[in-house]
Amino acid sequence: MSSLKELIKTHYENLTKLQKKVAKQILDDPKRVVLQTAKELGTEIGASETTIIRFCYAIGYDGYADLQENVRTELLIHKDKDALNKFANRMTDAETALSETAHTEMNQDLLSIQRTLEEFDHEQYIQIVNAIIKAKRVVVVGLRTSFAPAHWLSYTLNVVKGNTILYRGEVDDAHYILSDLNEEHLVIAFSFPRYATETISFVKAAKSKGAKVFALTDSELSPVAGSADYLIKVTTPEPSSIKGMPTIFSILNLFVTGIMKQDKSNVQKQLNKYRESSHLFHSYAASHNSREGD
């Protein structure tokens, strides 16, 4: 489909005076389309919700939701391409001495963590910690570049809480996992450019089943943002999927620590169970290996 700018340019002469005002507002700040409802956008420029919907039809969209999705995609793809190009240029910069790399990169990581802390919503943090503790089951999903933090979090939550599942894409049966979800369950989703379509689909399906969704992502424009009950925006150098891991893991450590502080008694019980199971497994394994050697 043509870009929003191209569509407006093609249909501009046939728009009404008020629809042209809508077009100008959207082109001046396309983020508004993603972050506001049709009614909110209309109120801001003195137009009705109906005018906004008719504008969408006039330039070739099926409705406001269709316009929002296409604008979100345009904004994020453009941002991701720029970030990847800049990253590639930095990595091939012959003037940057290897001896300076450790100091420069680790300082950048520290600054990113500091910036994330400055923007951190502490009230929401407490809500998320309690939501994880309260959840009957937690399902963690993160594919491609997001698989590493997703795997670490699911493993660690099983150590301190239990009842945590890692959805691994094609390896697992999504339909089986989704069939069991309800309002007592929490889905934790990692979604960074280039956003994995399967993660987005899984989150939307889980939301439709009534599950709560906690999203860790790079932007409030992210495709999973609209389905999230809780959202943590990870502030990192771009591209987030490559440069953002130190900050992402710092945030995950924060949540695990919060669970251990907030739910001390149950965490201790779970840790004891984990140690007992680990001891039994290693004892059996040692005995089995010993018999094989005889």
C-alpha cells in the first residue's frame, strides 16, 4: 500500500475543507494517529469523529484502525532502518580505535540504564511485580533477538515463583498454550525491531482470552503496545535489539529482585523445592552414570 503521504497527496484535491485540516494535522505529527482515538484527534482540531472516519475512507483506508496500523508500521520501519544504518556505519568507522571500545560502550550502557531509571514509573513497577506474583501462570514470549532475555526470565521466574512457561515459537503448540489462558494468567512479551509477527499474534490472542499482558518494548508505538495492560519502554541506543541487552537485563533483574522482596515466604519455599529437585536429579544422574561404568 502507498505511504500515508502519497495517499494524501493523491486524494488531497477531492477532500473537503475540514478533511484537509485533518490531513495537515496528521502529516505534521503522525504519532497522534497511533496514540489517539478518532474522537480525541477530532476534538483536538475541531472536527467530529465521523469526519475523521470519512477522511480515512476518502484516502483509501478501511477505517481509522487501518490508518493507525499503517502509520505505526511506516514510523517504526523508517526508524528501524535509520537505526540499523547508523549502527553499521559506527561499526565500520576506521577512526574508532579498538582500545577505546570498552570505555565507550560500557559508558553508553551505564547512561542508558541511568536514563531508563530517570523515566521509570515506580508505581507501575509495583503493580507489575504484584501482577507476576498473583498470576496463576506466567507465559513468557520473545522470539529472534528477544529470545535470550525471554529465556532467562522464564528460567529465573521458575526458580523463584514456578508455574512459568516459555513460548518458543514453532517448537511449541501455540494453540494448546492459548487454550488454557484466562484472566488469572499473565503474558510477558518482549518485542523489539524488527518486531516478530508471531509474538504480536500470540499477544493479541492471549488478550482476547482475558489474560493480562506485560510488554517490554522500545516504543509506545510498538505493535504490542495496544494490547498491553502494563508497558515498560526500554530506553537504549538504537537498534534496541542489538544494543539494548544490558538495559533489558538490568530491568529484568529489577523485577526478579522485586518479586523476591515482595513475596519472601513463597519465594523461599520455591527455592527449597528447586534445590530438592536439583539434588534428586543429580543424585539419580550420578547413580545412573556409575552403573553404566560398571
